[in-house]
Amino acid sequence: MTLKCVIKDSTGTTATATRTFTAEGTNPDPDPDPLANTSKVSATSINKGSSVKVTCSSTGGTGSKKYAVYYKKASASDWTTAQSYSSTTTVTITPKYAEVYTIRVKVKDGNGTVKSKDLKVTVISGLTNTSKLSASTVALGSAAKVTFSSTGGTGTKKYAVWYKQSSASSWTQAQDYKSNSYVTFTPKHTGKYDVSVKVKDGAGTIVKKALTLTVNAKLANTSKLAASTVVLGSAAKVTFSSTGGTGTKKYAVWYKQSSASSWTQAQDYKTTTAVSFTPKHTGKYDVSVKVKDGAGTIVKKALTLTVNAALANTSKLASSTVVLGSAAKVICASTGGIGTKKYAVWYKQASATSWTQAQDYKTTTTVSFTPKHAGKYDVSVKVKDGAGTIVKKALTLTGTAPLRNTSTISATTITQGKSVKVSFASTGGTGTKKYAVWYKKSSSSDWTQVQDYKTYSEKSSVSFTPKSTGKYDVSVKVKDGADTIVKKAFTVTVKSGALANTSTISATSINIGKSVTVTCASTGGTGTKTYAVWYKQASASEWTQAQAYKTNTSVTFTPKHTGKYDVSVKVKDGAGTIVKKAFTVTVNKVLNVTLKANSSSVTLGNSVTVTATPSYATGTVQYQFSYMKIGSSSWTTAKSYSTTAKASIKLPSKGNYSIRVTAKDDSSKTATAYVAVEVK
């Protein structure tokens, strides 16, 4: 008897099995081993996009075996056929989603017996490298940090890092595959760097990520003042800038007077590009600008600000009056303000409306112009500083007629010995007028100055006396406030007069031993004049000649006695005319004393003897002796006043001494003498 069994599963697949039985005690063939499904998958966990391989296998059963493979998401009810019954034993499946999948493998043997086996495969999202740089920009000398991260993949993940300059071809390894969470490295150069981060999961899948690092120069603060000088009351502006560093940069500003210790904050850290503040005082200010980058690095920069007073125009005219045809000079000047200062000058007649420009704005500080008319002129001087501030100053100029010298002379002909008087006068010109006078013999080239420029009134005058006869040239010069000089020439004729002896004597009373000087002089006469000098005691009859007739005009002699002396000075001209002049000189008696020592040196303990000798004494002479050691300032009396002219003195210690004698006569006149002595 044959039995047939048909089975249908949920997919609609059917399987049929038959069995034959023999009656009458006949046994069928023995049963084969039971059919067993031993299929398996290549991996129970794969990355999305990867494939899983199903290896179909079985044991037992009869006849040839065929395999069918189906799969579905574990959460779904519909199966997808990967392979209908076939003798192929390897099937590859690529799931579309990151889910848990059920793979069902069926094996059917020759008798139609079917065995199913369900296998589980987990599909994981694909490995993604999400590593990143902590900062895409670092300053040279600072470390760059790579923070590791990834999604997907399977098993333990490890990371490796390489970097290089973008322009280079050679890579430097910062880290081989490790499971740490970050790594740092320090670039050696500025510029762009390529950074390659690799993640490898437990399945050996490797995913790279390319990063770009910028290495900037070290943070430098290049901030500056918009102007290093401002006028009091104006704002100072700080313009922020910097190079290098990383990330967002912020700026802070403080300022103070250079002489102060307390700072004022103009701005705390902000990303603004400029800040302004208004100083309250003139003088120097310290300004501190700080820049802080994204890494917290701070770099200071010290600036100096000068606060000037407000611009003031101090320009002036060199002279408020000019002679018509001469140039007027404007001296441009100012105080305060800032930066380079430039000056412009305009002028016009006071009665006119139209201005003439003498100078447009320039740094030239002296400007000249020549008025064309006499009368008043308005002058406008403008100063403009570096900030464009303009300050005007109005000046008044007077144009006058040209300078004329109207000076006069008292006489054009005089007798020798007489004086010539020059009376100063002038018209026109500007400012204070000064006069100068020179004269010379017409036959000579050497001028004699009577007066240099001095200030006089219109009626002022000066006189001079020519020394000899003949023609004289006289030059009178007037100089006004603009330094204009006008000369006027005169001629004076000096005629001979009677010979006159005008000699003088240095003193009419002298002390004995002193000299007398006779200065020989004369007026009138003719030709060369010579001088002779004699002198004698008034009580004597014999004369002593001090000088025979010579052209020398200075004669000195020394009387030998006290009392009255007669002095006779004679002048003789070229015609032999002689004129005498007499003087009386009194020679006074004056006490004198000399001092001598018996030795210039003595041994300590021995005395030195000093002797005083008087001369020109009146009556009895008394003597006082004293001594002083050199280097000291006080005298020690060795012997008080007495009529004894000699003293023996024992000096107290070794050294150099000065011994002094003071002599006194009956007329109470005194004389002093000294001698030096060394004590050994």
C-alpha cells in the first residue's frame, strides 16, 4: 500500500511525501537518517550596504537535496525570495535597510521531505567618520586637537591620524590605530595643513575623513590711534586690528594720563573695530589696547596720545609799518592744534573789498608781499592744523612814504680844535629811526665812527672834533624800523688855528715811589708837532728832562723825593712855534717797611731773627711781630708794638711759616712786610 502526504506552508509552497507498505508480513527497506538543515550565514551582523552570504547545507534525508532561501525584516510579514529550490548551495543577500533580518533556508530531499532553518542577521548603518578638529585655525606654536567620533560600523572602533602641509607630499603620523578619544599635534609652519583621520571598526571597515587646518602666525596686535595728537575737547579714536591668532578676536581699551596711576576703561572685550574716548586734560596719555583671540591668548599694545590745547593763531607782522615799495613781512605762528600746521595770507587796502592772496595754505612761516599804495591795509592770516581746524587772525599794516634823510651839520668850515655838530632828522620810513655818524679826512680811506645806530628824537644831535686841518668827509646814516638805510654826505673844512697846548697829567698828587704820566696833546699850529717834558723839585733850580722833542705823546717819570714838583710840557709845531703848559705834582710821604730773616730755615727748637727796616717814616716807628703757619688762617703775636725793629721768634712746630711785621709811625700811618721761614 502507498501513502501520499502533501504539505503547503504560508508562502504557498507545497511538498509531497509518499510511503509504500507491503502486506503479508513483508518488511520495507530500513529508514534513512532523518533530514537535518545545517545551513548558516557568513555573518550575523553586517554594515548597511554590505552583503551576507548564506551557505546551504544539510545532513540525512534521501536522494538529491535542493535549497530555497527567503528573507524579510524581522518586523515584517512578507518574504522576499532570494532563491527558489535549487541545488545551488551559496546565496548572497544584500539587505536594503538597517534592521534585523530573518533569513529562512529550506532543504528538500529526494523524498520531498523539507526542513526549514531561520537565521538572524543584524544590518547596521554604514560606518561614518564624524571626527573633527577642535579648532580649524590655530596659532603657530599651539597644538591642534583632533576629536574622534563615528557612527555605524561594528565592534570596537580605532582611529589613526596623519597630517601634512597642503603643499607637501609627505605625511606625518600623529597616531596609529588606537581606541582613544582624541590626539594633538603641533604644526611647525604657518599655512594650510591637510589632516587625514581614519576609523576602523571591528569588521575591519576603514572610513577616512579629510580635514583642513589653518596655522596662523602668532597673535600680533596692530591696533593704532587714528591720530597720535588731538585737541582738548576732541575725541581720540582707536582703530582695532591684529594679525595671526585663531578664532574670533575681541578688543579692550584702557587709558590714563602718563603722570597718573589710575586707568579708565574705554571698552571691555568686544568685536567692534574701533572705539573713541575724550581726554579731559592736555598732555601725554598712555593708551593700552588688548586683543584676545578665540584661544584666549591676549596681546597688549601700548600707544601714546598727545592732547594739545586748542589751536591759537599767534601770527604777527614783522613791522606794522612799511615804506611804500618795500615788502611787508608776516611771521606765521601758532600754538596748540594737532599735526602739521599750514598758513594762508590775504591782504587788501582797508577801504577796499577785494582781497589779494599772498600765500595759499603752506607750511612756510614767513610770507612777504609789497603794498602798492600808501595808507592802511587789512591783513588776514589763517592757520589750519592737521585736523582741518582753521583759526583766523586780523592784522593792520600801514604803508608810508619812502625814508628821507634830512639831517643837517652845524658848519661846513671850522677852526682846528672846534667841534662839528650833526643834527639828526628824517621823514617817511617806518617804525623807530636810528642814526649813525662816521667821518674821515678826504684824503684817507679810514673812517672814524662817532656814533653807531642809536635812537634819537627829531632834534637829537652828536658832535665830534677833527684832529687836524684839511678836508673831512662826514657820512650820516638813518635806519628805520624796516632796516631801510638812507645816507647823507657832508664836507667839512678844518682851518688852522693858534697853536694850543692841551696836554694833561695823570695825577697832581701821588705817593712817593709812584709814577706820573703826561699825555701830550695840542690843537692848532702847523705841520708835525713834537713834545718835550721836564720836571724838578719846586725848591730846586735844575730841571730833569723826561723826554726831548718827539712825536711820542705819552711820557712817564717817577719823582725821587717827597714834596712839590714842577712839570713843564712843551709842544713845538712845524713852524717852530713853542707853547708851554705847566703842572704841579705833590709827592706825598708814605711809611714803608721791609722785613728780613737771618735764615730762610731753622731747626725745630731754634729761633729765627727778623729785622724790620722803615722808610719815609714820620717821627718814631713802632713794630709788632706775628707769625702764621701756612695753611692756617690765624696769626699769633710774637712781639707786641715797641720801638725795637728786631725780634727773635721760636716757631712751635715743623712746617712753613709766614712772619709778619706791622710798622706804625707818629702820623698813625702803617706798613706791613712779610718773610717766609721753614722749620725742619
